[in-house]
Amino acid sequence: MSFKRTLLSSALALSLLVQPTVGVQAQPVGIPSMGAASGAELTPGLEKLLGDAIMEQGRRDPTYIADLLVEQYLSEVGQRLAQHAPDSLQQNITIFALRDPEINAFALPGGYIGINSGLVLASQSEAELASVIGHEIAHVAQRHIARGMTQNSQSGHIMIAAMVGALLAALSGSADLAMGVATFGQAAAIDRQLGFSRQAEQEADRVGFQMLQKAGYDPSGMAAMFKRLMEVSRLNEGPRNVYASTHPLSLQRMSDVESRIASLTGQNYYQDPTFWYVRAALRVLQAKSGINLQNAMQTMRSEAESGSGVQRSAAEYGLAYAAWQRKDFAVAEQHLAAARDGGRYQSSALDVLAIDLAQGQAQFQQAATLADQARRKWPDSQAIALVYVQSLQQQRQDQQAVDYLKTVLRKWPHIPQFQKLLAEGYERLGEPIAARKAMAEYYQMIGALPTAVEQLQQARSRSKDFYEQSQLDVQIRELRGRLESERLLLERFRS
């Protein structure tokens, strides 16, 4: 994974200093219940704390894809699957995407699952992608990550202690960027070295298959993805196929999946066309520029010429998306019209791009009209809500934007982008105290608690109202208490 590759160099020096020559032990054979010792070492609460702290640093990485269309789509796939997870799943599942051509997915502590853009591009159907996500959720449900990090081996404990030291520095507000990179890099190194036993992988296959089926996805997608990954490995494309090396495939695993598929009766399976539009956007985002982008565009041109249905529409959308990024608006409009095919194809992705095109050409009134129409048509789209707020701000309708954001945050209370826009809206309206309180909430959302305390302190110093000051004092004390409790919890794992 590129984010692991770029950060691993920073973590490598730390790893070399703290790690003995032996590697982290593989997962134990079978899936026994959690023992008392391992449960005490890494409780679900501490696991969530570690995951939150790692993600706080990870969101700053240039490969992290902070695109609401992509984020919401992957999150909804994950949530759809997690609804049918075993009772042992104690963590909320959060799926995020990375700009990385390697075919890989991985789990961090706390229910966070990373999906490389390369894996999405390798998937030839939504069911194939969902099969991998389901497999990773199964690992989370069985607490394989937590168990691997707390094996009774010296290396596992030392690696955790090194990472916890960096997290403690972040909690104190004294960590610099290098420390943050080392923290995430160390977590990536741990994930890279964790090995799952054959039985653990087979159990994850079984649980993932059940989730896939119960969620309404075509279970044959798992077999198709297995075959694809095995073929990539056979063709010696190993560097691109990290998933096959960290989750070793075998004929036995393939046979088990095929046997389960053979026992199923035919049915209609769930398919969200958004998969194809997200896949096209990720192809452009992954390529970025230069020869890689030229190759990506050639692939999409071929799909647009030889493909049919929504796949052809998505290829045209990808070409329009690439043209918009390079500010070739006329070409983007042509491909967007082809993607719509006279209104035959409808997607929030197409409407977001249409609004972006209008904004890019300074056609702000048209953008506002399109955004208002789109939010009525796609009331559950976070990406549409975002461009609608942006259109209101461009029209200097700041009060309307703030009012709308309050409604949006009641619906999606955990989306940091909306909270940050709310803070900016208050600032534009000349309400600095409300702006800082909103920014404090934003920093709490992304796990930057020391910065959240600073924002509340700034709000407290600006307020002249005794009642408001008292409320802020309570919030500051609560946050400081939370910081102290998290510090004490982490300190137990430092030695």
C-alpha cells in the first residue's frame, strides 16, 4: 500500500530500534473465544482509542481520499454487510479509501477498514468488492487484529508500546508531524506483519460469505474475486497484489467457497450502479497525472466504446471527471452529456459533476439552481449536500447555509466536512464564539482533542455572558477529563 510504503520509511527506524529479530506470530489455529489475558491487554474500548488516534494522523496522509461520494458509498457497503455480522462484532465499521494501485484491503484497530483504489479497480462487480469488505469485517468480528497485536511475543508488545508512546505525545498536544507519521507508520508495520492462520482465513471466508449472502449481494462474487487474485499472483504481478500475500489464497479456500455457492438457489441480487461511477472516479484519482492518467483515460475510452449500459455511462463520467480536473470544461460537458445519454442514466455522481462544472466556469447562479434541484432529487447524498452548501456560500447566502448545515448535521452527525463548513459559516456571519465552538466539535470528530480544548478556550475568552462561560467551562473540564482518562489508559500499555 502506498500510504504504508511512504510512511513505513519513517516508522522503519523506530521499528528497527524496538523490534527483535523474530516477527509477529501468526494467528493461532482456529477461532477460539478470547482468553482473559488478551482481552485485558486490548479491550474493545482501547482498540477503538488506538484506531481513532491512528486515523487522526492518517487523514493527513496525501493518499487518504476525502471524497464524500467515495466515502459514503464504501460506508454504505460496509454498513449493509455489518448488519449481518456475527454477534461478536463489537466495533462500528468505518470504511475509508486510499489512493494506491496495489490490490489490497486491511483492518486497523477499532473497526477501521482501508480499501485501496487498486482493489476497487480490480473488482469487476460490486459483489466482488463487497466480498473483500465482508472478509475484512469478519476479521474484525473475530478480533484477529487485536489478538495479533497482543500475541504472547516480545515483538508484539514492544511494537504496541512504541506506537502508544507516539499516541501519548499526540494526546498531550506536543506531537509534531514526524511523530504523527511514525505513529501511523508503526500501525501499518504491525498490520503488514500480522499473519492469519489457514483456519482463521477459512473462518473469515465462511463468515464473510454469510454476510455477503444475507446482505443480498451475489455470493459468486467471492469466488470471482478469488480467481482474479490468484490469476494476478500467477502472472507474477505480486507487487500489485498485496492482498494475496497477506491473505494467502489456496485451492482449499476456493473449493469451500464454490461448494457453498453450488448449494444456493437462484435469486435476484442487490446491485448499486453507484459502484461503477465510484470506480471511474477512483481510476482518475489514482492516476493523478502524466502517463498514468493517459493510460487511465485510454482504458475508459475503450470501456465507453465497447461497453454497454451503466458501465459505458460510468466510463464517460470518468472521462468527464478527468477533463473537469484539468479544467477542460467543454470536453467535460461533452462526456457528461454522453454519460447521461439523454436522461437514460441518473446518478448523484453525474449531478455533482454538473454542479462542479458550473462552479468551475463561474456560473454560480446555474450551479445554485442545479444544486437545489439535486438536493431534492438526492436527499440522502452527502456529496450533493456538500455542493449545495458551497453554492449557497458562493451566493453569500450564509445564514441559509448555516441553517441547512444544522439540518444536515442532525442527519449525519459524524461528517467532519459539514461541521467545519458550519464553523466557517458562523465566522462569515460575524459570530466568532459560535464558530470556535463549532470548530471544537470538528476537532473532536477527527480525534484532535487538545486542539478542541484550545478552540473552547478561545470561545471562553471572547464571551461576556456568565451563563455561556459556565457552559464552556463544563465542556473544557469534560474534554480535559477525557484526555486524562485516555492518557491513563494508554500508559498501562507503554511498558
